[in-house]
Amino acid sequence: MKKTLAAPAAIPGPYSIQRHTRASRAGFAVAIVLVVFAAAMPWWANAGWMQEFNQIACYFIFASMWNLLAGYGGMVSVGQQAFLGFGGYMLVVMGNFLGFNPFLAVPAAAVLTALISIPVSKIAFRLQGGYFAIGTWVIAEVFRLTFANISAIGGGSGTSLTALRGIERATRQSVTFWMTLAAVVATIAVTYWFLRSKQGLALLAIRDSEVAAESQGIDVKSTKLFVYIVAALGAGLAGALYFLGNLRISPDAAFSVNWTAFAIFLVIIGGLGTIEGPILGAVIFWVLNRFFSDYGTWYLVGLGIMAILITTLFKQGLWGYVQSTFGLRLFPVQRRLEIEPAGSPARPAAPPRPAKEAS
């Protein structure tokens, strides 16, 4: 028996394909105001405020890169601190021993970190799932032990960034602040641009199912490698900026697993797999760190309890809950079909599709 399948019904009224929302347009305007306001901080804020911003911003950059790798790519790593520490040490090596301007050494350190991630990926990508997570942690420990045994850079006790000695303190703090602010803006912009691209859509498909993605013609290996390199570059940038402001580096501080633990905290409470999640997580983390960090180990216990409660009550994180409940998206990456109000000029109708016959 044969039956005729009717062509899909036409969408009534004028319509348009949109990516931006009212919230995203308003958020973009507010973001511009906040960036301009923040850029003027060296002229009105004290050094302590700028130092705090530098630290929280580095945590945010690192968390955003971890979110890109795990939240969007499905590659849960517990060893991204390997690249953060490597970026910090490359800054010190280029500044102290190779005569680089320490500010110019920051992007160079990030690029070197991206390059070292390529051979590292050859080892990490041999592992899957939980083995990948533990394997990256082991790789980070190898990095830590390697740098701890190099006496020229201080060994296990670390060393100071002496390349900044000839630069005035006010100049150093201001330039470091502006570079960190620019890195935050670039992190958000690059992540947003990437997720709106075809490669971003491919990454989401790989996260859901590598086999299905490959069956649709997606180059799984190249896409995963590209994201891994980008995440390493961002981690190296965060490390270089952090130790540029901190002035001293040691293996235990640079390659500590606490970096990844805090990054996971920021992403989980904010919202895994969202651009807004690490931003909200960084703000919450800054508030908690400012008012409760003096409580020592109890502060860390409190962070753990808070993470457990939020993941129990809001499985998608705080921003994930807001997004699913109110449909609020400051960084929309998907396309939406919007019906335009009555009276809008009609768009030319698409030619009707020929009816198909099916048995």
C-alpha cells in the first residue's frame, strides 16, 4: 500500500533566524561599560584591588579553558595545571635568563605552552574516560618533578621573577592589570566565537558521541586536538599572568592540583557547558575568598559543602538553572526561529517541495 507524505506546513507570518536575544544585547552593552570602568582602575583603585583582580581573573581564564575542554568537549582533565605551571616557568625562563621583556614574554609563554601540548596530547589521547582524567594528573606530576629537579630555576624551592627589578612598581601593576583584563575579554570572545562556528558544533557532537560524530563526517581527532591545544594555550596564559603578578614561582604552587580543583568548583557551581557559568562561578568564588579565606581549612570544607549542595539542588549549576527556567542567555550560540510581529514586510515564500511517495 502506498501513501503520499505531504510537504511540511509553511510557517505562518514573516519570520527571521536570530542568534542574539534581548538579554544578550543588554549584556553586551553592560559588558562594554564594565570593561571601560575596569580599565580605569589603575587611576583610582589601590594595588590590593588590582592584585585581587589579577588572581581571580587567572582562575577564571583557567576555569573557562577547563570548561571548554570538559564541558563542551567531554574531555575531563585533572591535570591542566601542567600547562599553567609550564606557562609560568616559561615566563621566568625567558625573563630571567633570555633577556625578554617580561610583559612580552607572557604571550610567548602561552604559545610555547600550546606547542608543548602537541606531544603531550599524543600520550593523553591514548586514554579514554576516567583513564584520561587520571593520566593527565600523572602528566602534571611529571612536569612538577621535572621542574623541581632543575637547579637553575630554583629547584623545589622555586625562584623569583627578577626581570621586573628595573620597572617601577606602579607601572608593573598597571600593565599587569591591563594585560589580565585584555586576556579575560579575549577568553570570553574566543570561546564565544569558537562555539558559534562549525568546529564548535562538531565539538558538541563529539562530546555526545564520538562514534556518531565520526559517522557524520566529523574529523574527531583533529577537532579534539585543536581544542586541547587551545585549552593548553589559555592555561599557559593564565599561569604566565598569575606569576607575573605574584613575582615568585615554585613547582608546588605552579603544578598544584588545587588549580584544577578550584576550576572545577567555579564551573560546577556556575554551570558546566555554559560560557556564563565560569563568570558567575568566578564572582561567587571571589566573594567567598574575600570574606571567608581567613578560616583556613574550614574555608575549603565550606567550599566542598557548597559544591555538593549546589550540584544536588541545581544539577546544571546556578546559571544552568537560570537558563533553563527563564530562558536567559547572555551568550547564545544556537540559532532561533522568531516570528515577526504582524504588519512586518513579508518575506518571499519558499518554493513548495514536491510530495514524496513512500511504501
